[in-house]
Amino acid sequence: MSRLDLTGIHVFCEIVESGSFTAAGNRLGMAPPMVSKHLARLEQSLSARLLNRTSRSMSLTEAGRLFHEQARQALDALDAGVASLSQSTGHPRGELKVSAPVWIATPRFANLLAEYRRACPDVRLDFYLENRMVDVVSEGFDLALRMKNDASQNLISRSLCSVSFYCVATPAYLSQFGKPGSGSRLPEMIMPNHLQFGRPKMPAADMYVSPGQPVAMKSSDTTLSYHAVMAGMGAAFLPDWIVADDLAAGRLVHLDEAKQNYTGQLFAVYPSRRHLPAKLRSFIDFLVERLDNARDGDG
């Protein structure tokens, strides 16, 4: 069988769906004799008659019915492919599904999102905040923001900015204890519950607790941990995005100046694709520009 002519397939589907050669020609901007010519060429390529036609009637043959079903699916798939390419190379639009840690929910980041929406109003942001490592591909995320360079065969990581984590408590709470390391009772810690003793899952996890240091609470929600610290429940290791203003105002202080912080990189992690959708490319480029140019802790 010779290679099929896409125009002939399109003409055939228009004939079937419009009900006549004349109507198909009107839709396609094509004279009826040219419509007949394309159909004849297609039937010759297929070595099959697709339509029974007389001067008064037209009907699909069995072969024509089967071919029309497959041809319509193929044309629909091509249309979807063209639309997808238009999205990837054109104007950012559509829904962008993003996973991010809970601590990113700050006025600073909300202002960035509002700025992005003003620049790209046709992109609808869909954020999922949780302190777990989502499976970007199988869970259908376009992007994950995380403190881990998770580049793999199926994922790409792009560095966005540095983020510092401080071990902090309120001055009133720390006044109950002597200087850490002086033999006094150690402050109680508020820890992420994804950490296991002896099995740290982040480079600075050993800063959460010292040997024999008590734990007041574990939580999967960084915002709850922050409020527990502000309520005088204990000390916690928190990102500067949350505590910078409190440290500057004296509402919080460092638990231990000798081990005051851990600084890591925030990454944008996304599926490996040859052609990034415009919505994803625009959002990542925006974050790279805005976060890289901002000083840590700026609101």
C-alpha cells in the first residue's frame, strides 16, 4: 500500500460528517470535482471502496465505516498534538500543578505568585503543600519545589535560591535553661516527624537534637511547629523564610550560636521533556529570576 495522503483522509472524513461532496467542499474551500479527486486517490491507495454513491444517494461501505472510525481518531490525535505544540512554544496557559513544602506558604512567596499571575494571567496555579517527597511523574505534578537535588533519568533539577534553617526559640523559653553545653537541662525540641533518630534524611538533621536532648513534639506541618515555638513549647529548626522577621525583632533567638544554621538550595524539579510547556517554562524562569535576585529573608 502506498503512503496515504493526509489531505485525502481529511476530505473523506468531511464527506462522511457533512453528508455530501458539496458540503465537504464548502467546509474545506474546495470545488466538488477536487473533493471527488482526493477521495478517488485515497480509495486507490487503500485498494478499497469507501463510499457507495449514486447521483441521488451516498452511503458508507463496511470498509468505509471501519476506516472512518480509525481516521477520525487519528485526525483528533493530530489536532491534539498541534494544540500541545502551540502551548509549549506559545503563550503560557492552562493549569500548573505544583508540589511544595509547607514552609513556603509565606507573604513573600504569595507576593511572588501574585506577580507571576499578573504577568501570565492565563495560567491557573494548583499548589499542594506538604512535607513529603511526591512522585512527580506518577502523581501528575508539573513541578516540585524541594530542598533536594533530585535529578534522575526522568527528572531535571534547577537551582532556584539558597535557604537557611535556624535553630530558634523564644527568649522567654530559653530563660528557663542555662547556656547549652554547660551541663544544664537541654531545651525540648519540636521536630519534623519524617526524621528518625539515627537515620537523618537531610544533611543538617543532626542539628535537631543532641544526645539526650528531649523532644516535645513531632509534626508534619512546619507552620504548626513555628506557632508551637512562638507559644513557648520548645525550640525548632525552621527556615529563614518563616523566622527572619522574628529574629530581627528579637521575638526569637538562636538556640546555639555555634551551630546557628544550615544553608541549602531550593530546587525546581520537573519531568524531563524535550519541549517544556510554556506554562512550566515561564514559571520556572520567573522563580529563577525573582528568587535568585532576592536576598534571603526579604519579605
